[in-house]
Amino acid sequence: MSTESGARQPRITTRELIAMKQRGERIVCLTAYDYLFGRLVDEAADIVLVGDSLGQVVLGYDSTIPVTLEDMIHHGRAVRRGVRHALLVVDMPFLTFQVSPEDTVRNAGRLFQATGAEAVKLEGCDDETARHVRALVRAGIPVMGHIGLTPQSVHALGGHRVQGRGDVAAARLREEAARLEAAGAFAVVLELVPAALAGEISRALEIPTIGIGAGPEADGQVLVLYDMLGLNEGFRPRFLRRFGELAPSARAAITDYAAAVRSGAYPAAEHSFE
Ligand code: KIV
């Protein structure tokens, strides 16, 4: 969030995000995975998310499932060094929160301490997960929920499909959102959810919803940074708007560099020392 003079406000808090919802201000969230992009995203976003999408866009896996707590700590610390104003949230990877509330608190505590993030995010919210969310909140660790398409359960869900279609699935999603709020989460990501349902859930909750593929009525939006910058060339889901086309310009720069080295045009005298 910026002031009229363009100067950034002090660090965004979980309370401030709820106040933004009350004021009808839309919340801007983007992912980041390293220091330099963390710094750039921090100039404009309210929330910087170190998502476990780093499994695909940084580490080259097919899904988020192989991502470890160590991976999240490593990247979370790097982003932390660049983020001064936005609220920093780090994802809890697969099986670091599903086993028991004690295990969840221990793993989230490590993530929280080692990265210096202000909050963690975890996927799903059945009754058992709600117990884990409550245990985290009790331990002083703010939690962002994530429902709808939860990528760590992609195989159980049968692929990357819109969730909450039909009365039963919509009712389940409404319940999960309410359960997260009751358990003390400060915000909830809605991923791949019909726009009308996302709007309904957003109006029903006091905490903000952050949509991805959930239409315009969520209280905020999140995208994976490399997708919206056009670096992830093959990835073109319907919900994604590319705000840049960085892959072609990166490729052109790399090709120019290779040609200049091969031809001897680089380095020239001005790049050399006496
Ligand atoms: O891992 C991630 O980047 C996410 C966002 C897409 C919400 O969970």
C-alpha cells in the first residue's frame, strides 16, 4: 500500500489487511522466491507469498508435493532480506502440517523462526486441519488458509479443476471458509473457484479472501510471479493475465550475449581494466 506521495506505509500487518477489507480496498498479493524479486514485489504488493509453487517454477518439479521444509526456509530467508513493507507469508509444504497439531506447530515454528516471516499458509480446512490452525494461532503464528484447488492434493482432486461447482461442493467450500475464520485464520486464498461462489464467501467472511482463478469479487488477488511476468512460457490457464512478456526479452538478451562473446564484441575496451 502506498501513500499519495508514493512513499510506502510501515509494514502491513494482519490487522491492517482486515481493515483494508472493511474499507473496501483491494489487497495485492504476489509470490516471490528470491531476494531481488522479493525487493521488487515489496514495492507494490501488500502481501508477498513465498509459495510452494517454487517447486514448479524454481525447482522444476511437476507439482508442489516434493517441496520440503528446508526448501521453504532457504527461499523464505532470501525473500525476507528483500521485503520490508509487505506482510511476508511462507507456505507450509506437503506433510509438514497434516500429521498432528504438535507436528504442525513444530514445523510452522521452525519456518516462522528461521525465515522471519509474519505468517504461514496451509492448504485445506476439514475439522482436523482446523485443529491445527487453532494450535498455530494459539502459539502466536498467524495463519493464512488456502481452499478450493489445493495443489498439494492435486492427485486426490483428479487434476487442476475448478472446485466448488454444484450444490454439495459449494456447501463444502462455504463450510471450509467459515471453519478457517472460526479457527483464527487472518485471510484465505480461494483458488479455482466459480466467481459467484467466491463473491458469496467473501461477503460472508470478515477476514479477507485472496483469489486466484476466483473472479473479481475476492477481496484481493494473487498470482505466481513468473506466470504473470510471462516467464513460464507454456503455462496459459484461463485465469492468468500476463502483465509482462519477460521470456522473449530474456532469451534475446542471452542470445545477444552468446553472440557477442563468440564474435569477440564483448567484452570491449570499456568493460576492461587498465
Ligand atoms: O504456492 C503458491 O504460489 C500459492 C499461490 C498460487 C496461492 O499457493
